[in-house]
Amino acid sequence: MTTKTDRTSGEKPTGAADEAVVRALLDRQRSTYPAQAGIRLRNTPAPLYQMLVLAILLSARIRADIAVAAARALFDAGLRNPRSMADASWQERVDALGEGGYRRYDERTSTMLGKGAELLLERYDGDLRRLREEPDPKKALLDIPGIGPTGADIFLRDVQGVWPEFAPYIDRKALDGARRLGLPASPEKLSGLVARREMPRLADGLVHAALDKPLADEVLAAAGAGVTEPPSTGVHRCLSDS
């Protein structure tokens, strides 16, 4: 059965096949990058800051699983908020990053984390909810050392569940995953395939699909067969890959 193309966007409308692909994807990606890093995202200062740290680490040209491990190591070392990050010595931050395997950029990243924490304390009293009140929060994010366009996308993609004014937030990397899975390359259409609370998990899953072709192939095969299979254990590439 053929599906008519949407005349305004040039894309086919969403339907049962797209819903099956999304279900298969979410079955395989039960844990988001923030959850893997031990972050329980809420609209409170500490988890928002931890998400910012993770976004900085993920936006470097380094494997995503190493970035997640480095974030966990920083948090395990007690560096969970801007004050503790700023008060830590440069070497303490380097050591924590190294503990997580984040050695390629550890020295530069230690410096950026320290400067970024100081900026947040000075400008927002360490509370990113105050940044949310800026006229252009995404632009304000770019003032933070270590946060470029990719880092801002990662942060907003994951906080859209607690900052709903940014939803649906589907960045370029997530759209790459949607295209790989044959899903609509439209944030609005993708948002119609899941409940609002599932948008961060969908966006995160699409990024996994963009970075992990075996996972995408599993999802498409399962969606076509209408079966559920174990999660993929594919390679975790870096989120900054083009």
C-alpha cells in the first residue's frame, strides 16, 4: 500500500509503520545518556548543572560512552554543582576526568569546567533556572566555556522534558537518526509519535541510531517483523561526529 506524500513538506505523513519503528527504538534504548551518567533530570539546580557538564563532555570529539563515564567520575568525586566544581583544584578535575577515561581533552576540559562554574556562580548564583529566564536562553548557553552549538543542542534536547517551552527539540544529530530509520525529519511530526514526556527519550534514542548503525538495523528489522529483541551493544561514537 502506497502512502501519499505531504505536499507541504515533501515527507510522508506519520502512520503505523513509523509508530512501530519508534516503539522498537524505545524498547532498545531504555536508558538515556543522562540516566547512564547517574543524572535524574529535574528542574532544580544540581541536576540541571550536571546535565550541562555532560553536554560539555559529549560535545567533544570523543566516544559517547567515555564522556558518560567521565561525567559519572566527576559526580562521584563530589563535583555535582557549580560551587563544588569551582572550589575543586584544576588537578582534582583532571584526575576525575582521567578516572573516567577522558584523557584526550582532560586538561583543557578541566580549565573550561572551572571557568564555566565560576561564570554560573557570578551570573546566575549557580542556578541554571535563572539562565532559563534570559530573553534567549540558547544564546546565553553559548557564553559558558565549553558550550558551543553542539553542546547547547545536547543540553536543550535533554532538558526539554523539564523546560517544555523548548519541546519538541530535535537537533541535527537526532534528525540524522530519524532519517536513518526512515522516520519524518520534522520535530513536529516526530513529537506526534510519542507522549510528551517521552520526547527526551525519543530524541536520545534517535541520536543512538545516528551513531550506531547496527542498532538502527535492529530497530528496522524488529519493526518490520513486529518483534522485540534485546538491546544493541553496538559501538558508541562521539556526538560531535558530522
